[in-house]
Amino acid sequence: MIGLMPNPMTQTIAAKFVILRPLLDERARRLWAAVEARAIGRGGISQVAEATGLSRPTIRTGLQELAGPVLATAPQATPARVRRPGGGRKPLGARAPHLVQALETLVDPVTRGDPMSLLRWTCKSAAKLAAALQAQGHRVSERTVNRLLHDLGYSLQSNRKTLEGRHHPDRDAQFQYIDRKAKAFQRQGQPVVSVDTKKKELVGQFRNGGREWHPHGQPEVVQGHDFPDAALGKVIPYGVYDETTNTGWVSVGIDHDTAEFAVETIRRWWRHMGSQVYPRAKRLLITADGGGSNGSRCRLWKVELQRLADESGLRIAVCHFPPGTSKWNKIEHRMFCHITENWRGRPLVSREVVVNLIGHTTTKTGLAIRSELDENHYPTGREVTDQQIESLSITRDKFHGEWNYTLQPRK
């Protein structure tokens, strides 16, 4: 059986439409189709619809616009508007208000604690939200859920570390106390340093966060698992940051993060940097976190600082930050963050690489860092006797003496 041959007129209109379609907007396509249909006469609407794929109601609307005064006077004649006011498909939120309400119920933070919530124990992705809405009888896709969430003011956001637990009642007062004391030391030409331990780093061909420029398709190849290398292990960078000169010292330890290691780093800073910058210094102010190897309750920290005071002849004043406020330590956001940025995307393949990357960290504000590998061993579990504590030449400040104290050199 021989099939029906296509209408030559339909072929001609289809060929025209293929050429003009990329150049026409919705309104122009409608009017052009109406002109073609009116030129054909009877049956023109069907032929144009068959050739272009436009619907018959669309072509009829175009004929009405051509027949009346609407074409010349309607607002859609201006280039800024294609459809007449109120034309086009209504937003889904207006057509299905119950759908929007159901979506808000699912993503509302208040519903997270509801044991009966459909998404109580799952990740609230757009796909799962769409599935939950479909289970309630709503006809909605994942893309529509994404669009509705943006319309409702939602966006993808990560967690933010802002909660710090209960604040100590004298937290702000301690910050002010540290600030006043630091400024007093600086006015008198005495050194003020901030100390802390940076995060331990795996040494070897391991993934390091961040990205760096490489030839396209040739990323740095690293291990698939982050199991510590038996020979290289981890390194422990402990830093001393001089707030006045914007310089720092980092000892890269290979053993344990103990108070002995922390004070040894301060000793090396004073020997190689501090004593040259402050040759007439009589006092030293150290600001440190309230916990860890340099914590306010660490007995070994005070014993080792006393040894340093005896050796250097410096009166060492210490001010600890209140509990839970370590992120305000200046060394964190003036030195450590720049070190992390400098080695982003680079595997720390050896201890020498770690030392060199730290030592070559600079900023536009003039930050300069010296770094050195500390291969000494610092055993854990060292006991400090009561006699050693009693022998300390320590003077506690009137304001929170457990946080603020001074160690005098013993003769």
C-alpha cells in the first residue's frame, strides 16, 4: 500500500519555519503562523499546525490578534513584553498552594525533631523531597522542587561553627584583660607572642585539601586510603607568632605534642628570632589556649616555662584564653591559615617538604615564617611532683590567677 504523499504547501511552511524559528520569540511565531494560515484560507490552521508543531489554539490566538486592534495597542507590542499581562502558565505555587505548604512542612527546621516526619532520618535532598511529596499524592519532579525551594528562600548551606557551649561569665573580661596587657607590653618594647599547635599532618603521598594548577587531565596522584606511613608517620607543627613584627616560628615535631615540645619551640624562637629583635627585653608575654599541651591546668607546661625563664632571664607572663575560644587566638587567623593556603592541593610527601612549605609562606602584609624540624623525642605521661610545683617562682594575677600568671627567673 502506497502511503499518502505530504502536502507541498505543508513542506514549504515547514521549511520556512525551520529557518525563522531561531529568530522569532513566542509572540512573533504566533503571528507568523497566523499570517500563513490566513493566506492559505480554508484548512490553513491545520496545515500550519502540522508543519510547525504549534497548537491550533495558539494559531487561532494569532488570527484574533491580526483581526483586531489588539496588535497595535496591546502592551505586548512593546519589545519588553511578549505575552499580554496575565498570559502564560501560572507558577506552580499559585496553581498548587497545597504543594508549597507540604514542601515547607518537610523542610521546616522545626520538623527535624518530629519522630513521625518522613525525612526525619534521611538527607533532605531534592530527589527525596520530591519522592516524599509524590507519596502524598502531589505530581512534582525533582527539578520543580529545586525551583520551589529557591522561590521560598532556601539554598544549599553547610554547617557553621558558631556554637561554643556555655560562655564563662568572665569571657569578655578576659579578652579585654589580654588586650590591655598585650598593648602595655608592646608600648614598652617587650615581646608578645601567640602560641598553639597546628593540626597534625600525614606525611606521604596523601590527599591534601584544596586545588592547584596542573595541566588539564593530569592531577596529582595520591594514595586511595589515608593510612599513616609506617616510616614517615605524622608531623606536629607548633607555632610561635610575634604579633608586633608579624613574624613567626614553627617547629615541626615528629614525636608527641607535649608541654615539653611546646616550650622547646618557644625556646628556639627566642634563641633564633626573639633575642635578635628584642635584645633589651626583660619580659615576655605569651597568649595561649586554655587546653592542650599549653593548657592552663597543665603542670608540665608551668615547670618547663620555669626552666625557660631560668635560662633566658625573662619574666614570662602567660594569659590563657577562656575555655572554648581557641579560634580567637591570633596565631590561628594570622599564620596557620596562610600555611594551610600555601600547601593546598599538595601532598606533603616528606618532612623536608613540610618544613620548606611552612618556611616559604608569605602574605601581602609582610608575614615571614621560619621553620625547623624538631627530631627530639618527647615522651608522654611525665609526672610532675608537688615539690616541683612548690618550687615554681610563680605570681598569679589578681584577675583569674588560674588564667593569668607570671614566672620569675630563679636565682
